[in-house]
Amino acid sequence: MAGADGGGVGGGGRSLGGGGGPGDGGGVRTPPTTPKKVGGKMLAVKILMLDDTYTLFQIQSKACASVLLEQVCRQLNLLESDYFGLEYTDGNTRYWLDLEKPMSRQVCLSQVEPVLRFCVKFYTPDPAQLEEEYTRYLFALQIKRDLAHGCLLCNDNTAALMASYIVQAECGDFVEEDYPDHRYLSLYKFVPSQDPELERKIMENHKKHVGMTPAAADLNLLETARRCELYGIKMHPAKDNEGVPLNLAVAHMGVLVFQNYTKINTFSWAKIRKLSFKRKRFLTKLHPEGYGEGYYKDTVEFFFDGRNECKNFWKKCVEHHGFFRCSQVKKVPRQKTRVLSRGSSFRYSGRTQKQVQEFVRDNYVKRAPFQRSQSFRHSPSVHASVSSVGMSISAQPLLPLSDNQCIGTPVSLSCGSMTLASTGDPQSPGSPTQTETADLHDFDTRDMETPSVTPSRQDTLSPETSVTSSPQRGHDPEYPHHPALTSIPVQASAPPLESANSRSCEAASATAPQFASTPSTAAAAPQDQSVLGSPSPTTSPLTTTPLSPHKENIPVSNHVNNRVDSIPNGHDTTVSSARVGEMEGESRKRKYPSDKAYFIAKEILTTERTYKKDLEVISLWLKEEVGKEEGMPGEILSKLFQLVDPIYEFHTQFLKELDTRLAQWDGRASGSNKLESQRIGDIMLKNMSMLKLYESYLEGHYGILEGLESSFRKNRRFEQIYRDFEMQKVCYLPMTSFILKPLHRLQHYHLLLDRLVKHYGSANHHDYRECMTAKAKVGQVIKAMTPSLTASENLVKLMELQRDLVGIDNLVQPDREFLREGCLQKLSRKGYQQRMFFLFNDVLLYTNRTTTPVLQFKVHGQLPLRGVMVEETESRMGASNCFTIYGGNRALMVAANGEEEKTKWLEDLTTAINQAKTRPDNAFHYLSLKSISSSDEVLDRSDGSVLDDSLNTVRGLGEKSATPQQRSNTTVHVCWHRATSVAAQDYSLAVQNQLSGYLLRKFKNSMGWQKLWVVFTNFCLFFYKTFQDDFPLASLPLLGYVITTPGEDDQIQKEFVFKLQFKNHVYFFRAESEFTFSRWMEVISTATQNSSRIFASSHKENENESIRL
């Protein structure tokens, strides 16, 4: 046992007089017999700031080191101070200042004019987690330093891109007269090996950033940097037990192992049971199920050059685990000097990331603009640095070419019931497990509070306050004044930060709802709860894609486990919230109309915004995509664009008129007549000329759908382009759904005008006649298009299923009608197995999910409906809600998920079977099944070989075509994971119940609300930051959910709140008024677990009820 240093709990060893260096708690020390003196030797400490200026501080040598850091942060007026630390160097080893020790007892710190560096200590995995613009600015300075010193290695394209953001933030927009060539960059060092070629790349990227504010440039710099594999990585030389030189590093996700600069292993916090050190040996003990690749034992050893280097790295691991992995840490006092040391008493004593975020929100005040460093700037930037806590900045960094080696592979982690589009971090830790209570980094984590994954980002923002300037941090109890320390600036460092309110969201929120109630204090969501997630072991991930500007249109997808209920790892989100307090403060300043007609008119406006974006998918995005390719079906596509483009141009102008009228109605625009402005019928009637465009579209759209289906089957190049386009973030629905949007929009106009007419009640209202006339004109077109629209919707559904199903090639038939799709349990030799059933008017198909990441279903059998019988059966093998389907010499015993599901299937099957008896023989088209010798045999196979082998045969993509990707939030995949079903009537009802608008969202266990632009369509909620965004950041499929109002146990002290719940996933949404609340309840009810049959009648009854406003 002698001489063992720093072991873990129960196995760390003791040392007799061998504690080592100062402050280690080892050895024999004579306790002081006299009280400490207030005075003492003064140290003149020189601090190198992030802007490369020095500041001199004087501090007593016996003063605690935390005093120095607090005074540095106070001088900077830095609120998010826990991300930073003070670093010093001894030889080739870099140490962090131990904040719990006196200055005189710091390991290897010179006591004669010591020099320290103010640096970023904890590199956040998501820059959007940083609440203040000034903090992001300091992080950007750190990235600039890392890049220049060669710490952040990346390829030239990425380096040039990051350097261009630095130039944009410091110099402003590129001006060709001022910068005729790349030589304006030659005076500055961006990377160690800078050359003219790199400078030209920087200049080309700089040209693309015109109009980008310094704050946005900083955030884009951080977004680009954090995708690099070496972001925040500080190498520590070590060797393995065979003497092979390695580099160790610690980051937010765990301990990393490098060989040179190539990462060869990652020990995430979830895998690690304990970290300890013994002299030069660094020990990593793993959970039995968490062995790293290439390591087949539960303890991995590394060797450092000396004890100080080993303990230094161990301490950094302790601090990173405490900051990123735990929700809070106990303040455990350092153990006193003992004769028998029990190892190092070092523990992380600061605030965790979650606590930092909560502290910043709770202590937020308005800040004045801060002065940026002049170290790089040639001339003042044309952009003002105006920001506030939680300002809504959207990071849209460009994607450099040939950058695979430095941008992480996106992944999605399972923890919620929704999809989020963002870039992932490949080493993101999962949710903490129960076994994590085992000892970690030399102490038992049971002594700490319950560990938590890192808060991924702000979910809400701090309430608005009336304070217009920031108080001096010295008066803050969190930052006590220390008379023993004074600071003497050697050269002006970053001046105090005081930022004013951000106005970046005003234009985007011109008609955003105002939520008039008391502000809520924000609370951070855990790491795996990003935009709408809640951790659950029962749900699994969908697809994530890296955020990029729309010009790139680079689809990136990574399917993990191919399941629906998911949301990616929280630190990969880029959703920012507008401050709830600011919205509520504006609400109190201005009164809004209380007339129900205003909210109906506003619904026309909000849904029109979404409709315009949907038209852009075809008119702009698809046209641009196919325009770059050859071999496309030009005739069909040209006809499509000829029909859609005039409609898009018309609605662009129509939207402006609606926006202007609503601004006049709610008082945002002055100078208008009150009576004339509080109406919408005149605008609707004036624009009924659009109906001619829709009549032309009605005549030509079905032929376009047929042409696209034919080209998709015959033109392999078009098929691949079509699939790739559907995977782009802007195409958030199947392509065919966008083709039907114009016809569905007419139905929406008719429904909303009908609501207005019923609300007005009689011709006495000044807006009644015009609304009635407009409604009648739209109604005539709808009456004529109904049969055609029904056929088109059926064709679209068959086309989608043709791509979702493998093993058949002739699903689309003229007389075939889709009736229902859903998940049932089928009895086989292995017991009840999950299968997907598809009911048509002539045949019943049953399928199984393929074992590949293609997200398709393999057809295992078909039952022609003529001669089929169905009957209820008793429970068997523990399954309830059973019924049997008899067809020919086959009997399928199946079980539904519930009594309601069973009833739906029995009704639809019975109806379809009875109708099939009256159909002529030539009306039946039997499906051609491929690679199926016996469906019963295949059903019971477990190797999945047949499923995989048939993919290329069916699709005919035996060449080098890429594996087709599918979205996982389509109804067929949601039904599979939620064990539910959807009928054709449900689809028809869903297109009539589409809605858009701002909502406030709240997690089940959080305190604050986040403002999001929400679009409900196709049984799914899509989430945007503002209505101006081109693509959704997240989606939440609603099939299987239940919508209710919050109960007493939910402790929601707000009005107009509805609750969505599926199993243990609970989300709360808050509307702006009772009318919008009732509308959201109504439309979402059509997609939730309570079927449309139940709600249809109640919805009609509620229309005539008085709405309290």
C-alpha cells in the first residue's frame, strides 16, 4: 500500500508520508497554532486576456485563487464565468489554477511575477447554449487563438471558412474598393502555415458574408469549429501499457484517446465507472457493458511522464465530468491534512453547466453594447453589436468542401418523440444510467446530487426587467468584493459588457402572438431533451441533418436503429428562443383586438405564410434542383412549373396585402380607418381572380402526378434525384403532398370564410356580404374539384406506398383504392409478431419492417378480399382484442393494440369485403410478389436475408446507385412505432385541419416557455424558429398522442395551455388566446389517439359556442 497515490473509493490505496506535492493532503504537516494574519506577501499576477492584452492584478499570496478569477471576471463584467479559467505553464505541462487552494500552494506556479492566461476551460458542444453575445465573442477569440496556434487542426477549406468569419466579425463587410486582392489578409495570422492560396480562399468566403453581423459571424465561427474533431481538444502525452506513445484528452463527452492527431477511442462518461491515478499511472475502469473498441478488460491503464502530469490530467477529467455531466455537485470541503492520506481530496467545486444557465437567466439585466477588440479591425464595422441574453441568432455556417476529416458525423440519440434537424456529435453521451452511481474520478458519485446530462441549450429566456444598465458585479452576492486584491490594467482589455435589447426578432415577429401574463423564469432542459425531447429508453432516433444555408441543399442523413420516437442529442440543436418576457412586456403596452373575426383573419394570414413556403418547394427549390441535371422528364416538369409559378407569384402579393391589413387591424400600422381596417372580406373577394389559376391547375395536376409516377419507375436518374430531393430539409413532406397543396388551400379558404360568415351572423355586419360572396365563389370551384381531388389523394397515397413497400411492382392501379394502414400483431410459430397491414378495396397486404436502414416494409403476403371472412376470436397466448381473417386456405390470427383499433379494423374489413363481392372479376389486379416462396416461411425467419436481398431486385438499382433514404415521420413509419392505424377518411379530415402560428412550448420538468413557429399538417407538428425559416428544425408526429388540458398535478399556472402526452412523453403548449387555443385543440384532436370519429361531432358543436376573449 505504501506510496500509492490518488486511488478511487475502496481501491484507491493509502500512503504514509507519500502524499506528494503541496495541497495533496499527503505527508505529515504541523497544524498552525496561531490564527492566520490578514496581511501577507503580495503577488503581482499578469493575466493574458483573450484579445492578447495583459492586465496586472495584485493579490495576497495566501489568498484563495478563486479571488483572482472572480476579480478578472468582474472586470470583464462576465456573467457566464464558469466556462472560463486561468491557466499557467510549467515546462510543457499546462495547469488550471486550483480555485480552492491559496495562490502560494499552486502546483509549479512561480511566485515571482507569475503569468497566467485567461482561457476557455469548458468548450460547450453547442454554442447556442451560451446565453450572452459577449460570452460567444470570448469563445470566438479562443477559437481564433486555437486556430492560429495550431491547436485546432483542420483542412484548408475549413480553416479558410473559419478565418473568413473572424474577418467578417472584426472588419465588417467585404468592400472590393478597399480589398482589391488577398493581401489585406497578409498582416494577420490565422493559421501557422498561412500562404497566399489560403488567403484567397479566405477572401472568397469573406465575400459571401455581406450583411452578416459580428454576433452572427461569431456564432457561425463557433458552429463551424465545433464540428471539427479537435474542437476544444488539448493533448496530454501518455503511453499505453505496451509503451506506444498516445495523446489523451478530455471533452464534454468523456475521455478521448489519440495516436498523434487521429482519434482511436472514446470512453464516454456513460462507459466509465471510475477514474483514478497512482503515481504515473492513469486508470480508467469501465462498466462491463461499456468496453471500448479494442479493449477487452474492465480497466485500461495509461502512463504519464510524471506524477504531476498524471494528476493534472485526472483533475481535468474530474472537472469536465462535474461541469457537463452533473446537474449540481455538493460542496465537499477539502479534507484536512492527515498522517494517513486517503488519496487526493480534489473535487469540482464550481457550478455545473445547468446551474450556469439557470443563474444567467435568473440574474439577467439589459446590457449596453460592448466594444470589440481592436486588435484586428481596420475600420469600424457597419454592424452594431446589439444583443441580450438568449438573443435569437440563427447559425447558418457554410459547409466547406472536402471537409470530411474535420466535421463530425451526424448521429441522432434516442430521447423523445420528435425529430430535430441538426448536426450531431459522434461522441455524445447518452442519458446517465443507474450504474453511474459507481465511483468516478476518485470519489463516489453517490455523494453528489443526481447526475444529469448536459443542458443542451436554452429552452426559454429570462423575463424582461425594467433595469436599463447592469449593476457592478461587485455588489452581487455571487461576486463578493475582496479588498485584498486590486487590479492594474497594463493595457486595455475587454471593456465591461452591457448589451441592449436585441431587435433581431422584431421583423420576424411582426404578427407574433402576445402572451399577456406574468413572465416565467426559464429552466434549462437536459441535454437529451433539446427542442421537444424527453428521455426515454422506449423510444428511438430518427434522422438528423446538419444545419446549412438553403443554397447548399446537401442532404445528410444517418439512421440509427430506424425508429420514430426520437429527438437528437440536445447539444446539437440550433434553436434559439425569443424572450418570453419581452413578448409579454410588449403585450402589456398594446391592446389587441378581442373580436373573434380578428383571430379568424389572422389564421388566414398565418396559414398563408406556410402555404407560400410550400409553393416555394416546387417553384424555387425543385426547379433549381432539376435545372442542374440532365435526363429529367422535361415535359412533365415544365408543365408543373407552368402551373405552379403563376400561383406562387399571385400569393406572394396576396400575402403582402393580408399582412398589411392585419397590421392595421391590430394597431401596428397607423393612419388607417378603423372600420375599413377591421375586415378581411374585401381582400378575399378582390383576389378571387386567382380561381382561374386554380381551375387550370385542377385540370392538369392529375396528369402531372401520373407522369411523375411513370418517370419515377422508368428513369433511374430521375428516381435518384427525386429521392435525394425528398430528403432535403426544405422538402419536409413527400413531394406529392406539395403538389396537392394548392387544391387543399382552396378548402382552407372555404372553411375559414364559412367561420367568418357564421360569426358575423347576418348581413348587418359590414364584412358579411363580401365574405359570403367570396365563400360562394370558392365553393363552386371546390364542388367541381371534389371528385378529382379524391382520386388525386388516392393516387398520391398509392405512389407513396409503392416507394415504402418492397416486394411488389404494380401497387398503383386505376381502380385500386386505399382504405386503411396500421400495425397489428400476427400470430406465428414464434408467437405474436408485429406486422404492418395495408387494406385496399381489393386486397389486404401484410408486411414486416426490413432489416436495412432503408426504412421500408417487405410484403410477406396478400389476401384478395373476394371470399375473405373476418370474425372476432377469444384471447390467445395472452393477447387481447383478437380477430381472425380467413382467406382461401389461410387463416391469419391478429391482435389489435386496443378495443378501438380492433373496432376500426373490423368495420373497414367488413365494408371492403362486402363491396368486393359486387365487383366484377376484371376489377381485381393481383399483386406480383417478388422473392417470396412462402410468405409463412418468410414470416418466421429471423436472419432477414430474404428481406435484404430483395431490395436491389425490386428497385432495379443494381448499379452504383446510393441506398435510398426515407423520412421516418411519415404515417406508415409512425403507425409502426406507435402501434396504431390511419384510414383514408382520416387523411381527408387531416387536410382540412391544417394550422400555423406561434406557440410557447414547455418541457414536462422545466420551468420556462420557448416561443416557436408551429405548423400542423399530415398528422405532425413541425417546429420553426420563425415563419421566415425555409425548413423546420424539428417535427413531432402526433399519431398515438392524447391531447388534454393540464391537470392540477402538472402545476401549470397559465391560461390557454394544452397538453400532449404519449406514454411518458409530455409536452405543454400555450396559445395566445382562447380562440387560438380551441383551434389548436380542435385540429390536433384529429391526429391524436382519440379518433376523429369521436371529435367530429363535438367540433361542430363547439363552433356555435361563444368564445370568451
